[in-house]
Amino acid sequence: MRVPIYVLNMRGQPLMPTTQPKGKKLLRDGKAHVVQRCPFTIQLNYSTGETRQPITLGVDLGYTNIGFSAKNDKLELISGTVTLRKDMPQKLEERRMYRKARRRRLGYRSPRFNNRTRPKGWLAPSNQHRLDSHIRLVAKLETILPITYKRVEVANFDTQKMQQPEITGIAYQQGELQGYEVKEYLLDKWGRTCAYCGKKDIPLEVEHIIPKSRGGSDRVSNLTISCRTCNVKKGNQTAEEFGYSTIQHQANQPLKAPTCLNIFRWRIVEQLGAEHTYGYVTKYQRTKLGLEKSHVSDAFVIAGGSNQERCRRYKVKQIRRNNRSLQKNRKGFKPSIRRQIYKLQPYDLVKYNNKIYRVKGVHCLGKRVVLENPKGKNPSIAIKNVKLVKYGKGLLFTLC
């Protein structure tokens, strides 16, 4: 599958990407040099024309995964899925523990009172981290592609329209998208499994917990997802009569991920200056195109993709940055909490025997590194025998 080579001009500004044969020729003739290896990016050594085509970037916002895809009229230029860090709550709790212990040991610290006010627009640190991660991803893509338009999927569903469907009139309710929004909400809420038998990867139907003939409503708090067999077997019974007394309690629980996204989704749209769309529209268009369900496919549809030639996908992992200064106690002794930061860290790129390896770990007090070898045993090499190519920090791109 096609893998574009991304091009920068002499001033470091992005140009339209080129093909691998053209990129190799530029490097061989000395007209360009390599800037980064993944995504593979070169910078021209001579001035050239800077004609750019309109490029649309689609971003599928996510709680743990972000999908992205950029395309022009003919080609998809980059796509992939970002896996966000999941250890932020644990790290914040660990930091709170260390700070509390330090204040308890150091008697000269003045008492702290609960008289602080949070600034306007304050977000919880874990949510702020997710917001910043989305912004950093788009900023990274804008360094290698001249993106013209940005479009973001802010949520899978519009909860206001589900509670007050009349706000957009009868055309919305009876149009082509009828039923897509509520069902998508329920599929996410119940994990795309039957609420009664737990089966998945089968056709699922919207089902009333309390039947309408027994006084039940069409509100989402009275709806669930079930397979055809359970739906018929349940008949006119309530879920409690059917033997599932906890279904109603589960139906009243909000979705954690969409709730988090609802907090900062409009901030992302505002900071990026992007257009927005909803997940049920994306699902409708993806179904029409016959694409599989994935973050990359959703991002491709969000960007307005249709018949463009696709490219190889990137798998992006978010790496913790080990760039904090070492801590010392008040008498200047060695750190007691954070260990010494070694010269090389996991995920760094190094050269050994004229081959590029990724560092898997460091041992022997930083004197040896373990190299990641996908074809066999991971060798342990003295650190003096390897040469640093690139630090592995932030967003780590890998071709699938």
C-alpha cells in the first residue's frame, strides 16, 4: 500500500507530499536531507515552487483512542490511530501522595487552607491532558502537511436532540438519518452486546425496558439493546419480570467517555478553528461507503473521504516525557523519589552495526541497553557501542 513521503521547504514549512521514488531521487542527488524517519519527512536544500492543494483533516475524538485522516481530492495523505496514555489518574494520585508526605516531614511549611478559587475554564488534570493531546496531535500533523480545513467529530450523538427532538422539526425525525442517533448511543452504552444474553457480533435491536403497552416511554433511559431472540422471548414483560432487575439501573448510568468528551469537545473545535459533525452522521456515511468500523475509517469519513486512494496507516503511541529535573531534599542530598535519568530511555532510536533499533530498556545502572529485535532475541549492548538517532518522546509513529 502507498506510503507518502512528506516534504518541507527550505524554511521548514510543509509542502505537498511526494512518492517514494521521487523522494529517493531527491536524497540521492543531494537536493534534500532527512528530517525525521517516521513519518518519513525530508527537507529540500533548494528553493522551489510552493503550490499547495486543499487538504482536509478529519479527527475522530476519543477517550482512549483518536483517529485521524487527511486527504485531498484524489488521495488520502496520512491516517492512523493514536493510543492515549491511561495512567494519568494513577500518576496524579502518586504525586498527591508524595506531596502530602513531604509537607508532613518538612515542619517549616505554612498551613494550607481551602481558600483557593479555580480559574474560569478549569478542567480536571486528566481531562486537560486529553484536551492537550488532541491539540498536540493536530499541531504535529500541521508540521508535515499544509492542512487547509479541519473537521472534528465532537460526539457520537446529540443528547439535546434525543431529549427534545422537536427542536429541528419533523424533517430530522423522518429523514434519512432517522434512528441512527439513538441506536448509536445505545450501542456505545451497552458495549455492542445484548443486554440480556451478552452475545456480540450479531444484529441487535432497540428494545424497551418497560414496554410501551405497560406505560414505558421512548426516552433513552427506558431503552436498551438486545438480540432478536431475547426481544421476542421477553415479549410484553418488563426487564425486572424477565429476570434482569439491574437493567434499569444500568440504563440510568451515563457514559463515562462521552461525558468526558462533552466537557471539552467545543474547546477543541474553538482552538482548532474546525468544523464539527456527529457520530451518527459519520456512521451513516461509513455504511454507505461500505467501510469497516474503525477510528481510521471514521476519520476518513469525517474528512469527507469517498473514493480517494487510501494509504498505509500509522499506529501512534503516546510516550511519557522523561524531561523533569531531578528532585533533591532541602539539604541537597541525592534524590529519594525519582531515580537518576539515564542517557537513553525506552523507545529511543539508536544505531548499532549500521542498523536502526528501538531501545526496549536500560539496565546495569545505565551502562547497557536492551534493543528491540522483532526477528529474534532482544540483545543487550553496551551503551558506548550504540549511537543515538532520535529521542522517543511524545507521539511515537509506527507504520502498520
